[in-house]
Amino acid sequence: MRNKSAAFGAGAAIGSLGGLIGLGGAEFRLPLLIGLFKFRGLEAVILNKATSLIVVATALPFRARTVPFAEIGGHWPIIVNLLAGSLVGAYAGASWATRLKSETLYKIIAVLLLLIAGVLLFADDTAAGTVPLLTGAYLIVAGVAAGFVIGVVASLLGVAGGEFLIPTLILLFGADVKLAGSLSLAVSLPTMLVGFARYSRDQSFSVLRANWRFTLAMAAGSMVGTFIGGLLLGIVPTSILLPGLAAILVISAVKVWQHE
């Protein structure tokens, strides 16, 4: 099952799910890497992060026509605020992941998948920009704290963290959903690079050298799937989509929890 065609097909299917909700699909890709392709916990996380990194790096310029780089740059204080916490969190999360036993990592992954499922169920309530919840120093401290937690989660799962960053940007900083999506990518990219650099020091990082064709094929499939998912966005009603995707994550969490 670890051939390039299977990797591309799985990436496309998962990317389509992610594209429907404006994410890269990493949260759906991880259980598949563990359950279908039979990678061990930490190896699956590293492969997931490498694939997510490619998808995120290409997604930002893809969105530039809708949200120009100048507009993103104009909100640099928000980016810096979140990065102040997420970079540290990404390094810490990757360090913890490399020290955990496989059984423990599986349990943590399962719990975090359930957490993402809960976030998806309440995603409808964070569709539009609001007035920032806090101001001044309180907002800065809250941004650093939120960034740290998101960085840890992103490293432990090998995801970009958009499922947490976007609601944070909307609720905490009052950004509208389109801007939040691009700001999320701007925060995710350096955050993922830090986590990736920390993982490179672990022996499990060799899984990338051994499976680099598999990784590129899955990344290519993910980008195609994300594009397809975006096209399907106006067809599938959100009232059906989000609970369905949350249910998939719950089932995946149960299977990962039981994984030996």
C-alpha cells in the first residue's frame, strides 16, 4: 500500500475533505498514515508534517489573489504575537513527541483528534470577524499563550494548526474569516519549520529519506484534493459537512487509541 499511486489517491481524498473546510487535511491524513499505511506513531507524525509543510507553502501564494500579501503584511503585529508563542510551542511539542513511548503518543493523538472534532462542530459560530476580546497587554499575553498551545498541538500531530489558529484569529483578534485563513498560513509556516527542524534530530526522521517519493506523491495528491474540495465547497451544505467530518475524526481517534 505504500506505492506512489496509493499515496497520491489517499492524499487527494484527504485533501478534498480539508479543502471543504479550508484546511490542508492533515488531521485526516494522520490516522490514515497510521491505520492504512502502517507507519509507527512518530514516523506518521513526521511524514504528516512534511506533507503539511508542502501544502501550506503552496496554499499561501494560491490565496494571494483573494488576500494580497500586502494585506497580510499590514497585520504583522498579530503574526508576531502568535509566533512568539507558537515557535516555542512547536519546538517543545516536537521534543516531547520524540521522547514519548509509541503507546503514549497514540493516546495523545487520539485525544487531540477528538479535540479537533469538537472545534469543527462549533466552527459555524466563528464565521465572521468580531471585536477583539481583549486589548493592550492582555491581548499580547493571550496571543502568546494561544500560540504556544497551538504550536505544541501542531508538532504533536504534524498538522499546520489552522483548525485552532483560524478560530483564535477570529475570536481573539477580530479578523474576518478570509484574512484569518491567510494569517493562519503565515503563522503556520515558520511554526512548522521549527518543529520540523527539531524532528530532524531524531532517528525517526530517516522515514523521510526512505519514503520521500511516497511523501511527494501524497503532498501532490493533497494539493489536488484541496483544490477539488474548494470547488465543492458551495455544493455541500456546512450543516451536513462539519458534523460528518467531526464524526470521521471521532472514529479515527478511536482506531488510533486502540492501535497496537
